[in-house]
Amino acid sequence: MSKTVTRADLSEAVYQEVGLSRNESAQLVEVILEEIADALVQGQNVKLSSFGSFLLRDKNGRVGRNPKTGEEVPIDPRRVLVFRPSQLMRDRVNGD
């Protein structure tokens, strides 16, 4: 069974590895995540070397179809967030 890594897990790892207090570790994780989120909200891509990139893509509006009724439904233009892992991360996940 797979486990999901949470903010608490990240701050615990910072606490164990860096030696900051638990409170400081949690604050550090929050600040980093907030910086990433703020950059994305401002329309900037975020690249974390040896990890991957968070990219923003603009999707055009289009006509979709309700699969149950077959009725056509307009889908508004929107911005989507995409994560692209680095080659190092892909190799690491694949055990290379």
C-alpha cells in the first residue's frame, strides 16, 4: 500500500535532517510551498533543479459533450498546472 507524503511529513524530515525546531521546520515548509504557489498564481513557471518543473498551460475554450445525455456543453478557456519531472527524477523513480 502506498503512503501519501504530507506537509507534516516534510516538516518532520526538515526537523530530522536540518536540526531546526519542529515549529521552525513547519514554518520553513510553509514558506517554500507559499513561494511556489505565489509564483504560479503570478503566471510564472517554477523549476526545481534535479526535481522537476511546474508549468502553466493555457487551454482554449471548446465544446464538450455530456457522456450521459450527449448534450453539447461549452468548456471555458482555463489555465492548467502541469508537473514535468526532471530526467534525474524519472531515472530515480524507475530505479536506474
